[in-house]
Amino acid sequence: MYRSILVGFYHYKIRSLARKPLFMMKRLIPELSLQNVRIANPEHVTEVIQNMIRDGQNKLQVTADFDFTLTKFKANGTRCAGTHNVLEEGHVLPEFYKDEARALRDHYFPIEMNPKLTIEEKIPVMVEWWTKAHGLLSKCHITKDDVRIMVENSTARLRDGCTWFFDQLQATDIPLLIFSAGIGDVIIEVIKHQATLHDNMKVVSNYLEYDDQGKMTGFQDEMIHVYNKNEGAIHDSDYFQKLEHRNNVILMGDSLGDLHMADGAVGVQNKLKIGFLNVKVEESLELYMKKYDIVILEDETLNVVNAILRKVLQSEQ
């Protein structure tokens, strides 16, 4: 009987120790206990957040995707527009563009989000999609004013709390890299229209090219698609070298390709990867939990991210 009591006590202690990191993490950031938050390794997440709080704002940099990471996938149950979708919603572009763009999305988007396909299998398909989509848009000769008008009348929406997020990063001189496979011109207009485009932001994306009359003729530089965010663009510049003293990184994305956005960061000591899982939740959750430190399911806010940022900023007060 005595031996049974000892064995029972031993197992109780093991279970208590196993729960301790989870308890500490949720006590540190109560928002991490929300029902739509999933964390595979609470001990690791707690350690990373504690290190970031200890190091403070001067050691932090943030890298984020735009479409459906900083913006909503749905608002009150209604699907919101990504940067490419913005162009389909208005009355500026001809019907042939809208019809063909929707047909491309209906064909390729399920492939992008298919958890059963490898990234290697998806890459040539994504290149094909982006090439066709960009070629289609180039036929329409839109202007900068057209882009602004389409954004103002679109269903693209920044997540609740995004303005606070932008403003706090600006106020504390924390660099924000927005790395998007969307359309840069649309991103800039969405931010200007719904928040403030601050000087601590750098937006790397697919930008339109215009002729002397201000009409679009194509796209600048190399194509950025969902799965090549570890190549070219920002990684060939000195952006990350200039931030080598900021060795803590918060990375935010909604696809597996977003995990590589900060591959060029120098001397990283702590990286917190936060993933927003918006579609195919049941099928994709296990994979996302293996790849991201924190997974947020079907959310319209930045509440979790802002709670973490608030703790880091409070450490300086």
C-alpha cells in the first residue's frame, strides 16, 4: 500500500510539472489561454517570451505577412478581400478581368491551401498562378488613382487592433517588415486608408510599374509568390544587416511559406513564430502546430500579438 501511495504521488508530480509551463505561460499572457489559441510547446513559448520581455523593445524587430495576417480573412462571417481580390470588387476594371481572375483563384487557391501537398509540389503551381494573374492585370492599364479608389471601396480590412500595433511599433522605434506576395500598391493604400503608414515600416511586395502617362505597364522587379519569401528581394539587401543588434524576432504569417520571411535576419537569439490559420483548420492544424510556435484559429483580431507586444514594452517602463 505504501508503495502504491509513492507511485501515485510520483505520477501526480510528473503531471504537475508537465502542466507548469502551460500555467506559467498563460499567467504571463492570459490571451494565450483563449479557446482559439493552440500551442504545441508551452515551455518553449514561455522561454522565448520571457527572453523578449527581459531584452526589451530595443532588441526587437517584427516581420509580418499582409494578406490575412495583418488583415482579416472574414469580418462578421463575410469573406474579406486580399490585395489581389481588391481589384475584382470595384467597378474600375473590366468584367473580363474579374471573370478570369476569379477563375484563376478558384482553380489555384485550393492547391495553395492543400495540406496534403508539399511546398515543393506547390511552388511551380504558384509561379503559374502569379504569372497568369499579373499578365491579366497588365492588360488593364490601371492608374494609381484607380488603385486608391478600388481600395477605398473594397472589403479589405485590417485586423482589430492593427492600428494600435502599428502605432506602438512606431512610437518605440521597432522596425516592421511587411513581406507580401500580394500587390504593394494596394497594401500601401489599405494602410493609408485604414491606419497610418509610418516611417518604421518597410513593405516588400509586388509593385506595379507605370508609364509616363501614369498607366500600369507591368510589375517591377522579380515576382514574389507565397513560397519564395526566402529568396531575393529583402534577403539580397542590407535590411537585416542593419538590424543585427535586434536579435529578437516576432514573425507573423498565415501560410507555411511565411515561415521563411526572416531567414535573412542576422544573429537571431529568440524567434516567436505566430501563425493565423484561417481555412481548412481541421486538416491543417497539426501541421501548423509543428511549424508555428503559436497558432491562432479563425480570428479577426491582433489581440494575442498585442498582448505579447504590450508585455515587451512594459518592461521598459
